[in-house]
Amino acid sequence: MFNNSSKILFIFILMMSTMITISANSWLGAWMGLEINLLSFIPLMSDNNLMSNEASLKYFLTQALASSILLFSSILFLYQNNFIILSNINMNNNFICMMILSSLLMKSGTAPFHFWFPNVMDGLNWMNSLILMTWQKIAPLTLISYLIIKSILFWCILLSVIVGSLGGFNQTSLRKLMTFSSINHLGWMLMSMYSNESLWITYFLFYSFLSFNLIFLFNIFKLFHINQLFSLYLMNKNLKFSLFLNLLSLGGLPPFLGFIPKWMTIQYLTFNNQLFLMSVMIVMTLLTLYFYLRLCYTSFMLNHYENNWNLNIFWKNSSMNIYLTLSFFSTFGLFIINLMFYLF
């Protein structure tokens, strides 16, 4: 990606368009930033193969539909209010708010508007998948945080955690597994928006770090399906354990770093007596841990067939040192943060 100067330009425009969106003071300004963001990401998706071209077309059509709904509802809002300052939105006008919110939920890939997300992800390479799962969610989620309609978001949160958990079953594609994991985490992020701005941003930063950590390794070894995990490179026990501990950290298992944002969200739900929603979210997260453990089980048991050649082919690579450093923080991050809290 970084060998092509035009793609560096598109990445720069992609970042600037997100900044335009989150700093806009009107819905039309936010729409303009989202459109620039869409048109700069489409060239990055194209890798001169049929899968990426199909994925870019699907992404363009769904995002164009969401953008048209957002533009139409913004014009309706302008017509009724004569000004469209984001902070002064009229929350009593439920119809327009619902239209704006639904378009933003579609752009972020939240259930029940997630229909495009797995199919688009399955046609992308790992670096584009990482951008789609992390950076492309910043602008829609920021706009959603301006427009919290609890009755609608409640059902979107429930559907996101359920779809993200059940959708991962019987999947052999690692990209689709990461997609349904992202949908599940989106439900948690929307739930954290109920508390305050900083909580969902904290959750998003933790999720982005853990996703980068996994995709970094997947991209190095070009892993796209589950069967590759057991036949390509897993002859090294240290690398194997670091990979699967990172998977469990992304799932939110308590001893690891990924549990911290879930812990904060569960604490908020408990304080506000939203016990039903908390129970559903925790049970559905346990289901996501199940299909992570399905990947980890045979490797943790250390009893499956392993090739003995090319043992150190990648181990002395500098990329592996970066990965192991990131894996250390992912695995022991909870202990480090607790230690810093008690010391300082």
C-alpha cells in the first residue's frame, strides 16, 4: 500500500475527511466529510482483482444509500429549523432524528444495518480490513454520539451483540470472524455512549489496538482462513501462544487487556440498574469467546500435526519483535495498569 504514492495521497485525504466530519458544526458539513471519506477509501480498496472490485462496489452502493438518506434528512432539518447546528438539534423531532441515526448506523455497520459488512470485508486485504474496522468507524460513531435516541439504540445494541456473537459460528474465513467480532464490539461501544464521551472513545482505542495487534500478524503470514492457522507457521510455540492469547484478549477474557473497557461498561450498567441488557451482553460475549477458543483449542492442547521445517524462517524478522512487544501489552496490560494505579 505504501509503495504507491497515489495511495499515500488517498490515505492522507481519508484522515483529513474524518477530521472534517468530527469537527463540522452542521449536518451538511458532516455529510461532506463523509462523502470525501467514501471517495478516498474506494481507490484504496481496489487491488486489481475481482474480489476487491466487487467489495468496493458493494461498499460504494451501501455508503451512497446511507449518504443520500443523511443528506435528505439534513435538508428536512434545515427546512424546519433554518439552521443546522449539531449541538442545537431538536430532539423532539423523532422522525428526522431516526432517519439521521439510521443512516449513521448503516455507515458504521451496526446491526440490523450490517448486511454489507461481512461481504465487503471478505474481499479486502488485511490492511484495508483494519482501516474499515477502525478508522472508518470514527466519523459515524462521533456523529451518533451527538444524537443518542435511547429507544432506537437499545435495540441496535441488543441486535449488534447477538448478531456479532451468533454470526461467527460456522465461519471459516478469518476476515468474517473479525467482522462479526467488530459488530459485537460496536454494540458495546454504543452502550458505552450512554455513560459519557470518554468511555466509548476509551473502548474504541482499546479495540483498535487489539485489532491492529492481530491483523499485523495475519498480514505478515497472509492468513485468511482457519485451516491456514494449523498448517502454515504454528510450529513455534511462543508465536502460537501470543497469537491466541491476543484472540482471547480481543474477546474480553478477564486476565487480559481487552477486559478493561468491558469492565468499565459493565460497571456503568450495574450502577444504572440495567441488569437485563448487561446479562444479554455478557452472555453474547461468552459466545464470541467460544469461537475464539475453537481456533485456540488444538494449539493449546499441542497435540496436532506440525511441520518441522522452516522453523525460524520468520522468527528473527524485526516485524516479529514489534508483534511480540505489542502482544506483551495486550496480554499483561491489565496487570500493568493495576500496578500503575496502586503505585501512583
